[in-house]
Amino acid sequence: MAYLPDYQPFSSKLPSGKPIGLYIDIWRLWSETMGIPVTFVSSNSFTENIDNLKSGEVDFLLGLFINDERAEWADFSLLIHKVDTGLFFHGDAIKPKKLRDLANKRIAVQESFFQEGYLKKNYPELDIIAFDNIADSIDALLNKDIDIIFHEIPAMDALLGRKGLTGAFTLSDEILLSNSVHAMVVKGRSGLLKKINEGIQFIPILKLIELETRWLRSKTPFFQKNSY
């Protein structure tokens, strides 16, 4: 299965080459539950992951959001998690609450991620700047080359924590997106999708809560209030 090696806290790669992260651990738990071994395959970008899935080099992507473009050629598993997206500002900036109020602002997103397509479809008037690596947008915001970062809250919190910049940025008061996360397979692999879903349904909820608590310590576990 394909994963991103620099997408903390969901997936990452240690210097030894070992994959770690919340979604890595969820699929290890799936593997134990089903008795099916899994191999994690990292790539340099999300686009490369998609190409590897389409070419058959990997069987599925371990976790992403659903959108219309992806649904044209792929199928999705039951949800494995849910992730909120928000607006991040420089600490001394005034925080608009609505995306409609940002028409004159430069908004950074991760290239090819759900957030880029969402803004282009729903807010075409905004000045959207896509970064190959969203971590680069942090320096751009500090240098005032951009005004806002629109990204997944746990991932951005992890990046800011690594850089020691948590206190330098502020998060919008409103959660602008809350998306379910799913494994993705190419259409036509119904047998694989069925097996993936069987394993998800059999994973004990308490074990999922334990993993969430370990990797997202400041968040209330999604599975604490939800079950399949």
C-alpha cells in the first residue's frame, strides 16, 4: 500500500526506513485482524502515489478524502478516520472567519490535495498558490509572501511543532472542512475492496481509540464517539 513519507502524524518514515504514523498503525492493525501481510511503499509525492495506484504498482492508498475527480476512476473503503481543515494565519494577523472574505489574500495549499480542488471549484475568485511541499508555505507565510495556509489541522500542527513555530501562527475559529478518510483502489477491484472493508469492520474500536490517543494527543478521538 502507498503512503507519503513526510505526512506527520498520519504517515512518515524513520531514517531506518521504517514507516510510522497513525494510518500506518491502523493498517498494521488491519493486517493483524485479517491475517494478511502488508507492505508499505513510500513515494516522493501524492501524484506519484496516484500514478503507482493507476499502474498497479500498489494495490491501494492508505488514506485520503473523496472528491468527484477521484470517484471517476477509483472506489473507496469504509472510513478509517476523519480530519478537519482550517485556515492558519501569522500570529499578528486579523482572522477572517469566512473564505468569502479572503478575495484579496494569497492562500497556500498542498498541490494535488483535496483542499486545492475544493477551493478552485467553490472559490475561483481566490488567489490560490499550490506548494509541492506544504512545509515550504510556512516560511512563505513568515516572509509574508502569502497570507494564509489552508491545510489539514493535525498535519499543520505537526509541521509547526517540528519547527518550533506553534505560537507564531493562529488557527481560524471555524473548522472549514471536516472530511472522512478512506482507502482508495482503482475501479474494478471489487474483491480487494470487499476484503479491505471486512477488515475495517472487524478492527476493535477500543484499539482504534488507543492509536488515535497515541498520535493525536490533543484531540478527542474520532472513534470515541463514532463506530461503524
